[in-house]
Amino acid sequence: MRKTWVRLGVVLFLTVVFLFFFFRSVDWAEVFRYLGDVNLPIFMFSLILVPLHLVTRSLRWHFLLVHEKTDVKFSSMFSANAVGFGVNFIFPGRVGELVRPLYLAQKEKIRKGFALGTIIVERTFDIFTMCFLLGIFLLARPLLSSGFRTTTNADPDLYLWGIVGLAFATALLLVSLSLYFFRDKTLAVISFFLRPLPKKFSRRVLVLSDDFIQGLKFFHSLKTLFLYTLFSFVVWLGIIFYYWIFFLAFRIEVSFFPLFPYVFLTMVGASIPTPGMVGGFHYFSKLGLTTLYGVDPDLAVGATIVVHAVQVVMTALIGYAILWKEGISLFQLKKLGEEQAL
């Protein structure tokens, strides 16, 4: 119980700190003026695009699950993603990341350990994809000087981080490959370093590591690996496309390609385990809009609040509709994820 309260206190502290910096020096009259100037037709179109990442993530997930079960239904994968992200948006601790595979495992009669492993693989490839896209962008940025302005002194640093991004993405892929093809040795090494730690914790880490390696079964097929990697880019290019359309509705004229670093920053903010991504997402979104593209801070605040609210409401509605149809409560799913996390 004490551990739970400490964790909750840390989460609330982080949320308050990020929100403080997000809302600092906001002119609410200006914020509402910007909100009143939204292009409604484009904004309505952006609403339709909100579930796009649920569709592309579900299509990508198939390439991991096919090695365990060949006939997993698309509707099951979509439902799992919708309810999982719905839980993430409402509760702290990223419990939805556990809910997604556990929900699917129950629905499709798949081994829970394997399903959990696929989510670790998914997140690993999300990091790989965005680091790769960020690296490509930063290296190609000199060709986009008209659409992405920075000080001349920043160019060497941007070039350096471009190389770092590409190197990290490549290293992440190579490590994942090595883990799979040298599974026994990898687990033996992990076990050796876990010896000084409590047995319960060590056993948990070993099981999680093995789940991750099992989720890498698709590496045995170059075709499947290529398709999964391709769909990883489809997922994130689709997310970038959504933000591009949304910002057009707010008359923030940023080209598609220069949005790569912004989406990378919001991914970092969203990874902070605050309730519903509140605080972390907001701060990093405002930081990206103001520092990368020179957007007025009040416009950045208004656009960020709306884009976050839209994603939360739309995803939660889809998730709630699925749960209502199946007679499952949101708190039952939360408990399912928490039990696995213990």
C-alpha cells in the first residue's frame, strides 16, 4: 500500500510540474481568440483521422501474432488497441500497455506471455522508427531551410543528433536481432547480473525478457520482418499526417516533413506515466511548437489542449463502446493490467 501511495505521489508531482511550465505566462484571452479562428472543415476531417493509428497498429500487430495464431481477427486487435489506449488515457502508470495484450490473449486464446512480448517488441520498434525518422530529418534538414528555421549555430548540433538518432535506431535493431538468435546465452547473461537482486524481482525480469525474445519470432522470416518494419513506418507517418492536418485547422502552417521532431518530442512526453498523458504531453508539445516552428505560445497552448482532448475523448468513446458491447467495465480491465504488473 505504501509503495502504491509513493508511486501515486511521484506521478502527481510530475503532472503538476509539467502543467506549471505548460500554463506559465498564458494569456487566456489570446488562447480563446486562436480557438475561435479554427478552420472547422479541416478540424472535422482531423476528427475522422483520430482512430487511424488504431487501424495501422492493428494491421502491424498481425505480423507478430501470426507466429502464435494465424487467424487472429482484425476486430479483436482493433478492440484491444482501443480499450488499451483508452485505459492509458484515463489511468496513470501506462496500465493500458498491459491491458492490450491481456485483453487480446483472453479474446483469441493466445498465451499471455507471448502476447505481452509482442507489446515490448512493438514499443521497441516504435522507438526505432521515430529515431530513424528523426535522424533522417536532421541530416536532410539543410535541404529544408525554407520550411524549418533555426540559428546557424544550431546546425552542427542538429547534424550530430541526426547521426546519433540513426545510430541508435540501427543499434536497437541489431540488439533485438542478437537477442533472438542468441536467446539462451542472452538469458544466461541476464540471470547472472540479476543474482544479487531479490528472487521474485529477478524471476519477473527473466520472464519478461523471455517474453520479449519470444515476441521476436518474426525475425525468422525476412519477409515478415520487412513487412513489420514497413508497417512501423506506416503507423508513425500516419500519426504525423494526423498532426499535420490538425495544425492546418489551427492555421499553423508547418510542412509534413518538419513535423518529425515535434512528434518525436510528444512521444517522449506521452511516455511519462502521468494520468492520460496530462502534463508530459502538454509540455513537450508546447516546447516543440514554440521552439521548433516559432508558434505563438498562446496558440501552442490552445492547439495542444484541443489535440490532446480530441484524442482522449475519441479513443475513450471507441473503447467504451466496445466494452459496453462486451459487458466489461473499465475498472475490470484496469485490475487485469495491475494484477499482471504486480
